[in-house]
Amino acid sequence: MGKLTTHILNLTCGKPAANVKIELKRLGEEAILVKEASTNADGRVDAPLLAGEELVSGEYVMEFHAGDYFASQKMNTADQPFLTIVTVRFQLTDPDAHYHIPLLLSPFGYQVYRGS
């Protein structure tokens, strides 16, 4: 059974990023909101963003609301955050695979990759 999971690590302090809003959208003629979630104290969502029959092949975008998170942590060094929403666009091709998309985040940069 396939699933899509994520987690976020705040590189500035080396800890999980809690309470980050995440929006998952499926792309087609227009973007359709599939799921909205927030990370827990471990920087993960409590359940997979997609699992089983929900995981359909196609192109998706995951939006991580980094600006709101850093503002809540008082980690922005200016009045306005540099990163507002980190957008990751990706393809899911195998409905039986486990797709894990970690985000390593700081107020001024990020790295994302396909994890395991």
C-alpha cells in the first residue's frame, strides 16, 4: 500500500519544525486542494498525507508555510520573512510506493529530497 509522508527539520536550531501548515494540491487543469495538515512536535504530520487508494499517480505540489512558522518562532531577522511559502512540485508514478519528502529549512534557504 503506497503512501506520501513528510517531515520538516529547522536547521537553525537543529530541531523538528512543529506547527507548520502544509497544503497538498493535485495538479491538472487547475490545482485542487487534496489535504491540509500541520506538523506535530516531531515535525511530522500525524498520518500520511496520502495513503492507499488516495495515492493516485499524477503531479502534485506541496506548500510549506515557512514564513508563518518562522514568525511564530520569532526567527525572522527583518520585518518581512524572506521565505513565505516553500513550494515543492513532484510526480507520483507508483501508487504502491512510499514517497517521503523531507524539508530541511532555515529562514533564508531550504533543501528538499526524496527520502525513504
